[in-house]
Amino acid sequence: MVEDIKAKTIRKRRWDASFSPLEVGKQWFYAELSKLAPVETKSGWETKELRDAFGLKKIGNKQAEVFEAHCVDSWVLVNWWTGQHIKPDNKRLLCVTPLRFHRRQLHRLEPDKGRVRRSYGGTLSHGFKRGSLVKHPKWGLAYVGGWLKGRISLHSLADGRRLCQNAKPSEVQFLAFNSWRTRLLPCLKTEVSAA
């Protein structure tokens, strides 16, 4: 089940040029999906009618990390196909964010005395691959960031905030390689009180 996107061509070159890749991408996506299973589409107005029938609301704020911003339409479409539920039984979201690494930039900075440039970027910090999950005696579970003067920085798994800049590599226990930051969002307070 896919909600079919529609965009009008308005006979303006820049607008129509932006529309064309969207249409081509949509057709490619449908073709790839049809290799796995039959594809059925619904228009946006049909999805809205289904949403209204279940008494669900969709909010316009796409930066809000809630079910009603990102998942309500997909739940309605899947439930229409399977017919299993009257209301969503789980509205919690798992947020998955890729870690951003600064790659090596040899000529980013002016050279120091002796024409030597300071190192910048790369993906290793004193033998640890950046993003690696580690356990530290004080900071607990964290991931490895940059390094400075023989020490490494540790970052929070929840929000990526730097916990410290001066962890000794010898104090850190390597657990696993990692390229993502994940967090399970809590339920909304109204849902918790209703349950």
C-alpha cells in the first residue's frame, strides 16, 4: 500500500523540471515494489477519509518526533489492507540518526611553522574507529568522537552531545563498531495516563 503523490505541472519551466524527477522516482519505486508483491495505491484524499474514519489526526509539524507527524498515514493504509485494529496499539518511535564524520581535509587549515599542517578529520581516534560503542567507567555507554593530545572525546548515544574530551583510551572498553545513533522516544503523556 502506497499513498500516491500528485503534483500539478503548471507550465513553468523551473517548476515542471522539479516535478519530473519526482514522477520518475515514483514510477521506479512502484516498479521495484511490484517485484516483491502487488502494489496498490491510494490518493491523498482517500487516506484522509480513512484517517477520519478511525478518528486519527495528522499534524503538520514534520519536526515533531511523534506518531501523528510521521506514521499515522502509513498505519491507516496498512490497517485498511489488513483490517486488524481499531486504533494504533503502539505509537512509540525509534529515531535512527546517521553519525556525521569529518573526512580528512589536508588543506583546510593554514600550515604551522615549518610548513606542517595540523591533522583534521579522518575516522580513527587513537585506534578506535569513530562512532565505536565503548564503555567508560565514569560516562558509561557512549560513542567515540575526535581526539586531542592523546585523549579521545566521548559522546552521548541519546542526543550526540559531547560528554568529555579527555578520556584515556586505556580506560575505555570497546564494544562494537557503530555508524548510527538510535533512541526510543517516550510515549506522549496523554497516552501514558490513558493506559
